Amino acid sequence: MGFICVNTDDVSGFISHAWRCADAHQNQFAEAYFQDAIRIDLTVHSRIEYAEFLADCVSTVRAIEELENSLNEVRNDDYQNDFILIYNRIAALYRELGNTPQSFRYQQYAISAEMKRFDSTSFPQLHRSSTLGFAHDLIQNREFTSAKFLLTSLSIDDDVVGNKARISLADLYIQEEEFTAAELMLEKATAWIQENDEIPQLIRSLELKSQIHIERKAFARARHSLNEAIRLAMNNARCSRLLPQLKSARRRLSLQMSVLCQKAEWN
């Protein structure tokens, strides 16, 4: 696949072509299309998409740098919502890196930016993405009861954030060894995923299912779930950064199965 000249002033057209190039591992062309989108986009949405590309195909650190630099483009009160979007995304990326202090810091920035939108006569209500991020920070602090309350309230709605909340609830149930509750939550999440074709969420669901299978000693089913998750991640540029974690989980499972086979032979 070579570079395609896109005769359009449509931001979504440039972004669509950029992701097509990324899927074909044509990162140089993808960069060019993303820069074209950023050039004509008056919002920060193209920058956020570009940061997602950097996180998936280059490095998470580069993605964070891009988003932090983009804050300089929205340094005025008219674009308060842009601040919130960027802060939430930076917090999520730091969370992926395991940098809890920085993820908490930027999550608080997002919440503070939201509070500025309310006057003294209105009841403040956080954006759902900010609430989801705050719930994840509570999980990091092992405040499971509060996190579960927030995630449950979010999971009621059938949208992207609501389904992310279901997957996070399933993860939380697994940590608490409530595997039946985790399975039921993943069933709901998977039903939504099948209707909306959300590959990253499907991969995460498969990874969590493998953890449940491992706890139940269903190792063959666990390996099948991990293999399917890895196959999906390898075929989708937006999910390539998930591969190291998935492959590491598969290696641990293979070692566990090998040890069990050896014990069976000794007996």
C-alpha cells in the first residue's frame, strides 16, 4: 500500500486514511495523514487520535508528550471541554504505564477543569469519562467499594464508557475472586461488543476470560482465549500495544501447564 493523495478537507477522511496506513504498518504515511487532519481541525480530536496512534504504533511516552504539548493549543476558557478530554487521556496513558501518581494528578486536573464549568447555582456532575478514570484510580488505591459504586452506575448505559465500566467491574470481581459475577458482567460486555465492533474491548474481555479459566483449572480454554486475543491485537494497529502483556500472559500459562504435566508424570 502506497501513499494515497486525499483530495478532501474532511478531518474524518484524513483520520480514516491514517488508520488504514497504520493497519498496513505504513507509519510514515499515517503520520502525514494525521498531520493533515491536525492542520484543519479546530478542535483537539485529531490530536487525540494522533496520540492514540503514537501509543499503539510508536510509544506511550511519545503519546503523552504529544498530548501535553497540545495543552498549549487550548490555553483559554472557550475550550474547557478540550482540557477535560486531554487530561482524561493523559491520565489513562499514565495508568497504562503503571505510573499511579501521574495518572491521579491528571485525573484530578480533569475533574478540576470540569468543576470550572459549573456555577454556584448548578449541581456539578462529572463527565462519564472522568468518572470512569476516577473509579480506576480508586481501584489502584484498593478502595474497591467506592470504585464498584461508580462503575455500577456507569455500566447502566449502553455506550462505550458504560461497557468499559462493565469490563472494569469484571476485572474487579476477579480480584475479589467473585468469578461467577465476573462471568455475568463479561457476558453483558461481550453482547455490546458484538453489536458495536469494539476490538480493544473484545481483547480485554478475552484476557479476563482467560484469567477466570485459569482459576478454574480450564487451561485449554484459557489458552484459546489468549490466542484469540493475540490474533486480534496482531491484526489491528489500534491494539498492538496490548501484545506484550498478552504474550507475557500466554507464556506464564504455558509454563503453568508444563509444570502440571510434569507433576502428572511424576505421579
